[in-house]
Amino acid sequence: MARNKETLILLVDIGPSMHPHLDYAARAISALVQRKIVHNKHDEVGLVFFGANDTDNELSSELGGYEDIVVLRPIAVVSEELAQAVDQFSKEYGTSDFMDAMVVAMDLIVKKCAAGSKGNKRIYLITDGESPVKEPEEGTKSEQVELLRNQLQMHNIILDAVVIRLKGENGALESKASQENEFLLRSFADGTMGDLVLVESYTTLLGAVKSRSVSPTTLYRGDLELTPNMSIKVWVYKKVSSERMPTLRIYSDKAPLLDTTATHEVKFDIEYKSSVDLDVSIAPEQRIKAYKYGPQYVPISSKEEEALKFRTEKGLKVVGFTDKSNVPRHYFMKETNVFVPELRNTRSTLAISCLARAMEAEGKVAIVRCVWRAGQANVALGVLTPCLGSDDSVADCFYFNNIPFSEDLREFAFASFKDRPSTQQPTRLQQEAADALVQMMDLVPYPGQEFLMPERTVNPVLQRFYSFLHLKSVNPEAAVPPLDKALQIIIQPEERFIQKVDFMLQTFKEQFQLIRSTQTEKGGRKFWKDRLGENEAALPGEDLLQIEDGKPLTFEFLTGKKVEQVGSLNPVEDFEALLARRDSDQWVTKAIKGMKKIITDLLNSAYNGNTYEKAVTCLIALRRGCVIQEPCKSSLFPLLLFFFTFIYVLFWRMEPTFHPCLHKSQII
């Protein structure tokens, strides 16, 4: 048996308590078989029912007992016949004793696989666990469980069990038999390195029945170099790997149907022709790569391209350590890898554990330069984040994530909503409605309870593809079927879930009302006259835009507008206009502060003294205004001190005609 080949027994409970679940159990088993046909076509699969009306198995014929167990299909290479056989399960009314069924399944595997054969041997059990296990004729039930578990371990058979426990909205009480069976199945699964999954929905059932257990392969084995004189032996694995769609290829039907050696593959040959003479072919040695550089193409030979390649040596080097806050999560690129100690290396395990715990205590992460294999074209830069084991049986490790170089960063600075005016801020009721909606639609309402568990949620795209592929193989004219109800829950919210949050949705809708904006015709022109109100006509000879108070917008109106601050265009005129205003006492103070700011800005922004003249003029105007208003002279002292310090050296380079403007009598 090949190392990656698997011998699998599908052990399905079809007793009375399983009748409501058989349709979805058949879909889950069918999906498993369909994937094996595509990805693991050499695997061997058998199908056994227990809880049936009849008895059909070798152990019953040889030894007696083992009733209500039917071997529907002996172990054989997975095929379309098996896929059609598991499309629908019959509902029968026998006793459902999973212990006897496990013995029958183990006997089939032992007889099929020779001693010492390689490959995985697995029993996949699907039941609801509601039927009690009968008492043995000899010994106790605990002794029988221990004996069967030892037999499974001796033959390297793994038991994976799926127990269906659907719960309504108010939950459901577990029977005594189901609790006992769950305990027994958990002991079997733990003893054989298997898995026990409690299914609470049909969606989870589809994801729990997995076609294969993918053995992890190392991405890197070697040293993690901390310093030139200190390194740690590590192994690197991929934490998550996405399952891709099967590759669709072009096949030929020209070969005879009965020819078993035909591959039906279509091969392509590429031939290069001369642009001058299309009948002349270009030999490979006459072709050369060229790279576009501006309007021209620059030829680069293979030798030159090889010489330009960056030569790298395999290895991992720690560049340094930094705070976790310096590496935000949105910098992470690609998938996550896991750094674990070298297998059976105690020194490596201790070193990784000490380093991870020290980094966790200090709140640090490590920046690592990575070359996974010799001659790799690109050098990766990543961050190591410590991950401490949940208990003593789980070793400490590191999570690795690729981070970008400076050329890869795309920074987009968005303005904060806090800086927006109050009219663009959400109201208290709007914020409360949004918070309540998010809280009600949380998929993890309580710790440890999750509606859509990632590890138990099947990919709806792949699931539907395999189902349609099987349907198409049976009937080439078959149309695409509608989406399965169990898959609709994954891509659309469940109806009962929507009903719970319906009130919150209505409240949110009321707080955020959408108002349709009036659409203007694109490309059209509008003149001043067209912008007047529909019921308002312009006076004869006065084609003017109206403002809010009804007055026409004229040049005199714009020029006659009162000054409210000192501008940089005409600061002296604005300053004098503010001092002349008598409608409030605040204008004097505002004028002096504004002129001070203008003078300071003119001095700070000066280039070779180009704004000195304007600054001096503003300073003289400020002095005169202060004399008229009789403010405290000490208010000008800081400004004068800054002014003289700033231009002490550069000011006297100005034209001599400007020097007298700083006469003592004018400033002091």
C-alpha cells in the first residue's frame, strides 16, 4: 500500500433515531466520496450500515451475533458506483449498536490490509448516539471497550466519529444513552489519535465529514540564527493552506473508448515565426528575451540574466526585536507559518520556549530575514510573534507573517471623523443604533459558542462544484441544481437569525434615512439667469444673482463687506479697518493679535529678505495703532525682541532707503 493511500470504512447509523438526519448524512458522505474520486482516486472505501433490518456480514456468518449490520459495499477502489450508492440512504428499524459495527469494520480492514502495510487505515462513524450499547455476554462493558481500543491501536486504525446533536432555539436535553455513548466514543477517538465532532447543525455536518487528512509538510528545516555564534534548530510549517478548485483541462475524445492506456490529453506546441516572412520559423537559439525600456526594447541574453540573479543562501536570521505596536496587523502579507522546535530535540524546545516567553513578557516581536531554499530569487522579511502553549502538553512556538518592504507599502491617510464638523458627526441615537445592530449580529455571542466555526464550515463553492461534477458525470445534459439549503446558511443569514435582529434593522434604517439627490443633466450649461428661482424673474436690466436676504450680489456689495480678520493680502488696510469698527470691543484685540501673527509669518517665511519690507510696514502700522488705542506697551516687547533678533544680521543688507523706517522715534 502506498504511503499516502487510505483504506476507509464508512460506518453509518440508519436506525430509527437517525431517520430525520439521513438525508444530510447521505449528502455529507456523497461529498466525501466525490472529493476522493477527484483527489484520491486510488483510495479504497467500504460502506457499512448498522441499525438495518437485515444482517449481512462475515463475522455473523462465522461466529454468530453482530446482528442488524449490513456490509453494503466491501472495501474497493473508490468509484462512481460508490458515489451513486451513497446518494440516498434507506430508513430501517434495526438496533443500532455501534460497538458491534466497529468490530465488523475493523475485521474488514484487517482482512483487506496485510500486516505491516503502509498507508492510513480509518473508520468514519456517523451516528446520533441515541441507541444504547447492549451489555456483553462475557465481562463488563468497560473491559470490552478497553479490548476493542487496544485492537484498534495494534492495527493502527484511526476512529473518527461524528455525533449529530441538533439543538433547537431552547436547546435539548441529552439522554442517558447519548451521554454514555459520547463518553465511549471519546475514549476510542483519543486512544486512536482520532477526532470526535459533536454536530449541532446540518451545515456543520457537511464540514465535519472530511475526505482526507492532509499530512503537514515542512517548509523549512534548519537553523534560526540569533547571532553568528548562536542558533536554534527549527521546523517551519504552513498554518493554513486553502483548498483550490480542481484544474480543468482539455481532453480529447479521439481515442477509442475501450483503450485503457489512452490519456486523452491534448498537447500544445508553440512555434515562433518571423515577422518579415511568416513561413520562416525561428529556432530557439535564435530567440532572445527583451525588456521594454521607454519606447525601445533592450535585449537581455540568458547568460546576462543569470548573472543578474541575486544569489541567496538558505537560512533564517533574526534582524532585531521591536515592540508589537510597531508592526500593525494590516502589514501582514500572505499566509501564516508556524515555527516549532526540531522534533525530539530537547535543547531546541527549551530555547524556543525561553525565547517566546521572554518576548511575550516584554511585549516584543522579532524581525526575521528568510530564505526558505537555496537560490531563492526573493528574500522575505517577516515578523515572529510568540505563541505560548495553552497547557504543558502543547509546546511554545512562533507565528510567522510576511511584512512588506518600503516599496510595497501603500499608505492612505484618511481624515478622522473627530475633525469633522458637528453636522457630519453621528448623533447619539445613530451611534446607539449602530452599536446595537453590531452586537445583535455577533456570531460569537458568548465565549466558546460560535454560529459559524471556521474549522467546521465547508467551502460552499467547492461543495457545489463537486456535487455538480458528480451530477454531470451521471447525466451529461444535467442543469446546474439550485443551492442546497445547508449551504445557503453559509452565504446568507438564517431566517430565524434575521427575525431576531429585525427590530434593530428597522431602528437602524430609521436613524440613517437615505434621501435621493436630484440628478442634473450632465454636460448642460447654466447661466446666472438660469440659477434664479423658478418663480422669481430678474428685473429688467438687472441680471443679478440673489443672496439670502434678497439683495443683489454686486461688486459694491462685495467690496463693502466688513473686514473680520487681518489677511495676508492687505494686512495694513485690514488692521486699520478692524480698529475703526465700533460695533464691538473685541475687534481691537483681534486686530492686534492678527497683525502680530502676520508679522511673525512674514519673518519666518522670508527668503533672502523678500518679505522684510512688508513686515516693517506692518510693524509700523501696529505701533501706530497701539499708540492710538493706548494699550500696554509691554504687549509689543516680545514681538520687538523677536523682530530685532531675527533680522539683526540680515536686515542691514536691505536697500539703504529702507533703513530709516526703523528710526527709534517710530518704534519706541
